[in-house]
Amino acid sequence: MTRTVLIFGLIAGGILAAMMVLTMPLYLTGRLSSDHSEVLGYTTMVLAFLMTFFGIRSYRENNGGTITFGKGFKIGLLITLIASAMYVITWEIIYYGFFPNFADTYAAHAIEKARASGASAAAIEKTRQQMAQFKEWYKNPLINIGMTFIEVFPVGLVMTLISAGILRKVQTPVQYSNGRPATASR
């Protein structure tokens, strides 16, 4: 199980890290808008977490062709944790090494988005206060790590649940038909 989890976790994490590294220069130079980067980011997450499906399936096929939901969930969860850790590590390197003003940029974008949507002065002020709080929180490395983890982990968790449900396959007990054993898989 360890080998399967490591292989597919590292592949998923590599996909997430590569997309972040490749798109960050585009975002920093303004070629990729904040809204488009979110869509691209979450699409990449879904694609990367397809590795949970392939990892669970690989384990099932290499271990007698059966797997319970619980075992599939455990494998998928471990793959998700490895990939999420790689995502967080990549972001922390980018954030502290290349983009330490991310919180300021993100806050300015959120305030401008509220202003452009025609929000009232009170709503814009509320967004400004929320962004000031966000910037303060983001200075704390533990909160920064936690927010980054919460950004990616739920996507992997959903993909794990779906994959474990689809791929579960257990042997039914031996049943006798006309004096001969007959096995069936569900």
C-alpha cells in the first residue's frame, strides 16, 4: 500500500506544484487574471486528484481484484494528504521567496471587484475591513499554511470519496449451486 500511495501521491502533488509554478509568473505579470487563475487552479486540482482514483484502482487490481470502501478511502486519503502537502510546500516557497505581497495584491483585487460590481460604500468598506483582517492573519505562517491546506484538501477529499465508492469491490461468500461453488463479485 505504501508504494501505491507514494507513487500516486507524488504524481498528484507534482501536477499541483507544476501548475502553480507555471502559472504564477503569468499571474504576477498580469497575463492571468485572479478570476481565471482560480478557475485554472481548481480545474488542475480536480485533474490532479484523479490520481486518487487511479491509485485506489491500482491497489485493487494488484491485490486480488477486491477492495472495501474503507480501504479505498484510506488509500485515497493518504494520496490526498501527500499531494496537499506538496501543494502547501510549493506555495510557501513561492509566497516567501517570490510573492510576499500576495495578501496585498489579493486584498486590492477583492476590493476592486466589490467596487466594480456596484457594491454600496458600506459593502466596500466591509470588504476592506475583511481584507485588512485577512492580511493580518496571512502574516502568521501557521494560518498561512492552514489556509493553503484548506484550499486544496477538500477537493482531494471529495475525489477520494467518489473514487472509493466507485471502485469498491468485495468478494461475496461462496455460494453453492447444484453442489458446485460459485463466486460472484459485487
